[in-house]
Amino acid sequence: MPTGDRRATLCPMKAPHLHFVTGKGGVGKSTFSLALAEKLAAEGKKTLLVDLADSELFKCVFDLKKMTYEPQKVRNNLFLSYWSGSDCLREYIKYFIKIEALTALFFENPVTRALVNTAPALKELAILGKATSAHRGHGPKFEFDQVVIDSYSTGHFLALLRAPKGMSRIIKKGPMGDQSKKILDVLLKPEWVTYHIVTLSEDLPMKESLELRETLKDEFGIKAQFALNRFINSEFTSSQFKKLNSKSADHSFHKIFTDRLKQQEESLETLRESSKNIVKLDFQSEIDGKTLPDALTFEGKNGF
């Protein structure tokens, strides 16, 4: 079916652009998610920053005692929310049952609790259902321009994306199978969703990031963007810096910094071979909500 016809079927109302942020553990996914959300909000877009892991970073940055499922306004145009699979599923059930007491009774039932906790991919499906609800015109109102989802690390992220694909293959008829197909349809639309793989100029993160991008491309047809964190925004190349400081008294710093620049240059060259769209997050950025929006630099076409 042509994209225009499909869009009319799937997206009957205003829907946000979704950003899924993933990468190897410890590369700074949450920092990049925060910087991206801050930038989008600073551009005047009503932005929701979603955490899937109850991050201490966000609590600290926004001086919060706890994260909540309901969006909390933390900056001008910027809202913060913590999504668990159970909360997303509960909201979905309540939307159809309409009565809170019956919803609570449903979730307090031991059989239901056991099903929610053990059913394969049910929580992942609930999270993706929440994220794509506006695009599908299905579920409670979801009124944001941009949604940045600080998602799981590589392995768990792939399991998240595979949930609707697997469910639609297992259940071919009925509401569950139909909605799983529609969720997957939304996730595969580049005009609605951007995938960011955060990495560092280090061997293991680079290797895992490149492998993840190939897996997403081969398995889903998704062309993810790279985000290079801790980028040293130097006016000199490694060779220029080496010549400029060849007589430096601090030879150890000189060598470390030169090697770091060279490694960064090699990493960028490798990333550019796989993707023309790269975002760089400066190493010296302060997480204070002021410098972060200006710490991102973009290469290529970033259509969001």
C-alpha cells in the first residue's frame, strides 16, 4: 500500500516524532537523550523525555525525588516521564474499562499478575503500544511534538523491537495480532521514528554499535543514526596538534591527547562508512540544561 494511503489509515490525528536511543551499556545513552530532548524543547517543540529505567541522572538533573508515569514539566516545553511495561498496560486497560476500580481489580488478580509478569514480550509490547498510540489513533490522548525515549541497551532493545514482530506472527487474527502489526508499521516509518545508536571512540562500543546498525538494517530495514558521545571538539587534527606541541614539556599529556584525537578521527571515518547521519555530543558539555542543547553538532540529514 502506498505511504500516503497507509498514513491516512494509521495516523488520523497529530502524532509526535519518536526518537529511540540505544547503545552499549555505559556509553552515555541517558546523557545523549537529555541533550536531544533539551535541544528539541529549546526549538519550541513540546517534547517528552521518556525513561525506561528510572534513571538517577534525570532525578539529579531535574531535582526530583521520584519519576512518575504521568508527564512532569521540568523545563519550558520539556516534560519527563518514566514508563514501565506494567504502567503502560494498566493505562491501556483503564482506557477501555473506563472504571479505575475494575482496572485495579484486574491487576490485583493473582492470575492476571502472573500473566503480566511472565508472558513473553507483553511488557515490551505495552511500551511500544504507548509510544505509537497517537499514530494508530488507539488509546488515550498523547499530545507532544517530539518524544525522546531513553531506551534499553543493545540486547534488550532488540528484544523490544522484536516484540510486535513476533506477536504478529504468532497471533495472526484478532485485536492483539492486528495492533501488533500496526505498531510494527509505525516503528518502520522513518518519517515518524528516528533511531539513535550512542557510541564512544573505543573499540568495544564501536564494534557493538556497528553490529547493531547492521542487525537493525537486515532484520527491520531500519537505517539508524550514530551519536558519538564525549566528542573532543578540537580546532586541530591529531597530526596538527602533534606538530604544534612537539616541544611540549608535558610529553605524557601531549601523547595521550594526540592519541585520543587520532582514535576519534578513525572512529568518525568508520561511522561515516556506515551512515551519513551522525550526531556528536561534546565531551566538555555540562549537564545543566543550558549548555547541553548547544553541545550537539549534526552531520548529514537529520529529519526531525
